[in-house]
Amino acid sequence: MSDVTGGWFDARIVTGAHPAALVSATDRDAIAAHLDRYALSGALVSAMASWLHDPIGGNAEASAIAHDLADRGVLACWTAVPATSGELESLTDLVDRAMDDGVAAFRIHPASHGYSPALLDELYDALQTNRLPLCVDSAELAWPDLTSMATRYPELPIIVSNLGYRKLRELWAALVGHPNVFVDLVDFAAHQGVEWLAANGLADRLLFATGLGVRDPGESVVRLAWSGLDDATVRLVGAENARRLLQGVRA
């Protein structure tokens, strides 16, 4: 498979261990092996701890992996939560620190962390200013919240992940109404959904991503490699869209 996937960029990997996952814990060596197996040009890595345990503290784990595998094109994705005393004083300062650290994107988990996405306007503004994408699982917020964010912050790229099944109608409305909305291939379970979006001129909104750490990467690899799309479109989805959106993705 590596001769097909060579040069692709994995736009979502989660380092750490999920207590209910059917896949093994994902550490530095597992990520390096994943890059080797599929001859990937790099990956965007967030931390399981930032999702399930310590939203801010886990960011250091993602950055440690990114720094250790920087020569392999690995980039960090940090997690943000609303500013609260004793945990996080300023979202603007958090984004500034991320920029200094070479972080390529941010992720939010509003449902898991128990807050409204409307509380993060300071974050969205800082990300838009610094041209850093925002990543979010579809289950973490309602579609009206997504479209509201995309409308209010039109220069903020928003990457929706873990779409699941029977979500193409809602996704279609978000994509055609908002040029800053994107979707990755983690659990993109709609039958021939990739082909359908490409046929409707939306291949430039798709990013290859496996969800290594929470999903079997073979799902996304096969979904794109066996899609039947022409080589130029596969390259677009496999790496070029990520290169356009994420600072630090290598040519």
C-alpha cells in the first residue's frame, strides 16, 4: 500500500491510550511505524490526555511527539477550553504560545468537556488572525453551532472529523454554504461519499486522516486508495489540501 499512499499527510493522529479503544496505545514509536508503513510525509498529532483527562496539560504530550518526529513532518495540534481561573487564563495567550511552539492547528471538545462552543469566541478570533485551523469531531457540537462559527469567522478553516454514517446531507449544507468548512476521512462512513463530494467539485475540502489511536488506519487508507479518483485528485486529498491549510506541512 505504501507505493499508493507515499507522500500522503495524516491530518489526525491521537497519541496516548483510550480506555475503551480496540486499538493499542499510540506512542512515539507507533506513530513512526505508521509513517513508515504507509510512507507518509507527516501527520498532525493531538493528545488523548487533552481529550479525556487534562485539556491543557496534554498539549505538552502532543508537542513532545511533534518535536521528536519533526524530521518526519509531524506537527502538533493543541486543545483549547474556555478560559477559567487556575486552568487557563487567556485563550489569546494560549494561541500565542502555540505559535511560538510551532503548533499547526487547534482542536476543541465542547460536548466532552461540558461547555458551549459559543464561549470560545476569543479562540476563534485568535486562530483566524494567525491562520490556524480548528478541528472538531462532529459529535462534539451541533451543526447549527458549526455553521454559526463558520459564518462569523469566514477566514477560519474548520475541519470536521469522525463524521460517521448518514451525515452527508448536513455536511453538504455546511460545505456549500461555507468555503471555510472542511472534512477529514476519519470514520467517513458514507458509501462512496468521497467520490460523491469529488464529483460535485468539493475534493478541495477533503483531508486524508486516519484517526490512528482511536480508529484502525486501514479504514481511511482504503477509503482513498480504492476510491477510483484520478491521481491528481488523490494527491489533492492525500496531502495538498493539508499543505494549504496547515502551517509547516512539507512540500
